[in-house]
Amino acid sequence: MLKHIDEYRDKKLVETLVRAIAATVTRKWTLMEICGGQTHSIMRYKLQDLIPKEISLIHGPGCPVCVTPVELIDLAVELASRPGVILASFGDMLRVPGSQHDLLSIKAKGGDVRMVYSPLDALEIAAGFPDKEVVFFGVGFETTAPAVALTIKQAHLRKLENFSVLVSHVLVPPAIEALLQSEHSRIDGFLAAGHVCTVMGTHEYEPIAKRHKIPIVVTGFEPVDILLGIRLCIEMLEQNLSGVENAYARTVRPEGNPEARKLLQEIYQPVDRKWRGIGTIPGSGLGIAAAYRKYDAQLKFELQEVEAKESEICMAGKILTGQMKPSDCKAFGTLCTPEKPLGAPMVSTEGACSAYYRYSRIARADP
């Protein structure tokens, strides 16, 4: 068992795995990594260039900031514009464009918008400002949802009535189903997100793999992790096997984290959720359950979602579903940059466009 992070970047191990993949593959395969963190590692370490050309890596909707719908950004902007409201969220969310404004521009106009590192930070703000309404804009997959759930429970226990959450949590398995059911799907196998499976385990993926007859390999985030996931996935494809394999056993257990899962079941309930650039995916979101509904900002402030129009130039939807890569977008690096993004994938630290922009620039700067 490797114990230190540097060992998962070991050049000899990388070379060994690359040779093993090359010795296994006999035809073309397309694999999708779900997690944006994996996308950044693939770009940073140029893994696509190391593996055989027969294997194509495409990038999925595994960036929570990227898939947050424009409508919810607009609701957050509306709340942040109200007097007496403090809107708190993670840093990436402040620059994600809504239909007309982002949260950072509202802050510049005098809105009380605060960047926090944890939803519990927002709870402490609520405790310190009892005369203000504090709203935490909660986004993320099953990875961050438990922390927000814990914060809601703490607000309940501490009887903090001036705290609420604008919820935009999404779930991975329904998204995989939607991708596989799409007429545009060209996915032969998935590299599943290790941190999501650390919370939820692997059982949810088994019926999907069986139903669609595909391999799903739970994978970590370092070069050795990802190459091991690719090797296992290619071995299964070459042998016409389907199912779920765990290539991240140092962190992931089949049952996941039982306490975190129990907390999610207590605080949330499944809801249909719209994904930016993709559309509504049934049962793909988490909404606040009835027992804790007074902490639901949409209900508390009687917010009504209005259909919002996304940029016609931005190709985020096709990028998030693996139909095209960021470098295929005509606006990439010209009309759309991290300083002036057209869409969320160029803003987020987990966005595919951000990864391509950052690491392709580094590659061009190399001697």
C-alpha cells in the first residue's frame, strides 16, 4: 500500500501502468471521467498524451459549480441584492455568471456577499448578526452535501432562525443515467469520482453498470490513481465485462460513510434538478426535507424561479456532456477567458475549460 502522495506521482509507476495499458488495448475506446478534479489532473500531467491513441478521454459534468443552473444563480443574485441579507458561498460561485449579473458584481454594488470556506462559517455569521438574514448558497455533489446538512442540523439545534440555505446539491448516479440515455452518448466506460464514493460507497453504481452493460471504475485523483482506473476499465472492455471496480480502495469502501449517508437521509429528500447546459434530470438533486424546511431559502423568501437564458455562444452543455472538448469551442481563450468567462466551466477550479486554459498555456510556455 502506497502511503505518501508523492508515490502516486511516481514516474516509474506511471510508466509501468502506461505500458500495461498499451499491452491491453486492441481497439478504440472512449472513457469519461466524471470528476472535474480528475480532469485537471489529466490535463496537468498530460495523461491523454501518455496513453495509447486508441483511448479517448472525455470530460463529464463533475464540476458542481459548472452545473449549477443559471436560474439559481439569478435567485442568489436577487437575495444578495436585498437589504438586510448576507449571502455567503464558496469563492468560485461569486464569479459564475447568471443571466445578467454574478455575485461579485452585486458585492461591488454594495450587496453583502461574503466568501466562506465552510457552511459552518456562514452559521457563525448568522450567530454574530442576529438582525440580518444569512443565506448560504449550497452547491456540490454528495461530497459537500453532508457538511451543509450538518450545518442545517446545527442551526436547528442552536435555534438560529436567521439562517437558511439556497440549495443546489446534485447527485452523480442520475447524471450517469442521463448521459447513457442520451442519443449523443459515445461512452464505453466511466471513471467514477473517488471522493463521492467515499461518502456514498459503490452500491448505487452496480445497477447502472448492469443495466447498460458498461464498466464503472472508482478512481482517485493522482496520475497513478487515474492510470490504474484506465487500465482496469480497458481490461474490462477488452474482455467484454461490465460491473463496478474500486481502484481507490485506500479511501473508498463499498458501504461508503454510513454516518454521512444517514445525515443526508435525515436532512434532504430527492428532487428533480436542472443542470446548467444539460436540462432537468429527474431525481438528480437534493432538496431540504419537510422537518427542516424552515431553513430552505427558496421557501423562506418565497422565491420563484424564472426561466433564464444562457449564453448562445457558450458551449458548456456540450462540454459537460462530453460531446466536445473545451478547445473545440470557438470562444475558448478569446471571447471566453477566466477573466471574462461566458460560462461556469471557465470559472471553476474544477471546470474543464479552466483546466484546458491553464494547462494548455503552461504547455505552450514550456521550452
